[in-house]
Amino acid sequence: MNPGACFMVRAVVAAEADRAAFDKWYADEHLPDAVRMFGARSARRGWSLTDPSVHYAIYDFTDAAAMRAATGPETLNQLVAEFDRVWGDRVTRSREMIEIAGFLPA
């Protein structure tokens, strides 16, 4: 069984005053747009309990090849441009591509 791959975005929303608006925008607009544009099989997101300024979004793919194809520059650049249009330099982010090495169902 291929356990798949995940594309993870870590965003730092430094200004506490921006967090509620960011949360709403990400939930209502950005996450659904990214899932649709990536063709991800699912996505989830959340806020760090260790550092409340850190937001994570995780997009799930069937395998690393599908993830790489889906997050290529033609798609990713559109999502980055929209993100930057809305948040400018108020939110910094980094991305990780993770190939799942193992999966243990409960």
C-alpha cells in the first residue's frame, strides 16, 4: 500500500489582530481554492498550540509524483499571487513536500 504524500504550508501570522480574518479567509476561500486547483484528495488545517501565530495547511495526495505535478509552478504561482495580494508581507510562509514513509491504521 502506498501511504501517499503531503504538501504542507506553514504560515506565520505575526499580528494577533490579523488572525481571525486570516482564519476565515483561509477556511472560506484559500483552502477550497487550493484543494480544487491542486486536485488534492483531502486537506486539513489548524493552528499551533505551541505558538498561536503559526497556521498549518496540509494537502493530501496519492503519491509524491501526483503531489509534485499538482504543486507545479503553473498552479502554485497562481495561489501564491492571490495569497500575496490579500496578505502582502504581513504573513510569512514556508512549504514542505513530505513523502509518507509509513502509515499505521488504528
